[in-house]
Amino acid sequence: MKRLCASLLSASLLLMVAACHSSHTGILVPDVLGLTVSAATTKLQTYSLKLGTQTTASSATVPAGEIISQSPIGGSTVAYYSSVDVEVSTGPAAAAAAVATVATTRAATEPVTSAAALAVTVAAPAVGLTQGADGNLYGVSASGGANRGQGMFYRVTPAGGRTVLYSFGAGNDDAVQPDAALIQGADGNFYGTSAAGGAYGAGTVFRITPAGVETVLYAFSGGASGEPATPAPGLILGADGNLYGTTRAGGAHSIGVVFRLTPAGALSVLDSLAPGAAGNASETLR
């Protein structure tokens, strides 16, 4: 009798286990969003699941290294030991940084074979290039560069290879958006103007070496007392070794001056421009 009861009990237990398994044919997938790959792997293992395919995508909201999405989604029912595929964030700026890296690499190394190509690869180039004593061509652009697009100084070889040597706007008092062709002085350095930038925001005269070391020689200030401001594009090199140019503002009539600037950065106002017949300044230097 005892043996019969034991057999009946064992059979009943087997039927109960079988019924339990028949009503639960799978397992719920846990939510792994926001976890790292390592943490998600551990969590899935506790549910008798495993990590599947991993892909990546940029995200403005999910930090790099954390999971953006999963498949199957959390709460789904799957078979034991199934795989869960995940998409992992590469960070908010990954895509833009990749594009910028490619663009910078191309801009610094690609050959320039035509004026049209130059206009594309160097944004808003100033009018004209200057041939240096070394035979290379040098120029500036009013936009582009590594400092918020404030302009660049670049070199083009006779074979067409271009190199960006300096990005303007490196500091709050630097020249920005240079707007005229350069001249090369007897010292081998290049000189140019910018209508903006400088310590007072009223423009500069700058010096830059063929290697790309830039110095602001003079920062125009403007103001109520007639100080010169906003240099007109371009300089000329006098026989005395000094630089000469004009401004669009300042002077006795507030419409500009003719100035002389020594290579050391000492500026002298030579003349205040006067209105012409049409009521505008008639004097210019080219």
C-alpha cells in the first residue's frame, strides 16, 4: 500500500511539473536600455539569455557606451537562451566629429587645381594671392579655419598642394576675417589687414611668417576723438620699409585717415580723408 501511494504521488508531481512548463513556454526579456554592454550582458545572463549583435549610432541624449535600443524589446517573451541585439550610443557629437575630421584632413592635404576648387576648399578667399620669395603662393580667407570660422592663412605650391598654416581668431584680441591680399616685407614676413577683430574690435594690421606665426602689429580703436578705425583692404610697402594704408572711419571728418605703420607697430596718422564731390571719401590707397 505504501509503495502504491508513493508511486501515485510521484506521478502527480510529474504531471504538475509538466503542466507548469506547458503554460510557461518562454521567458520575459528584461529592459537593458541605458546600460553599458558589460552590465547588459550580466543582466541577460541572470535571465538565461545572451547578448546578440551590437551596432552603434550617435545620440544627442544617450551618453557614449550606453544602450539606445534593443531587440526584442523589454517585456517580450522569448525562448530560453535567446539572443538580444542592442544598439550602443557613440555620443552626441560622434557623427559631426567624424565629418569634421574628414573635412579637415581633406582641406589640409588635397591639391588645388583651379580657382573654383580653391573657392570651395578655402571659404571666402580674399581677392588675390601673393607669391612669396620662395616661389609659393600665399593667401588669406575671410571665413573657415579652426576658430569658429574666423578665417585662415594658407600656402599653395606651384604644383597645386595646399596647406593651412594659421587659423585667425585664436584669441579675443586676434585679427579675424582678413579681407585683403597680403604683401611680403623685406624681412620675409607677410602683412595684411582685417576690418574686424583686435583688442577693440575695430580692425587690425597683422604680421604673419611664412610658417604661420601671426602677430597683431596694431589694433585700431576708433572712438569719439577721431582715432582711426576699420582699415580699408590692403597695404602698400613704402621704399622706406614702412607700411601705408587707409581706414574707413576716424579722422577729422570721421570718414577715415591715411596712416603709416612701422614694422615695429608704431602708427602715425598722415592725413584725414575729406569728402569728395559726391559726399564720400575720395582718397584711397591701392
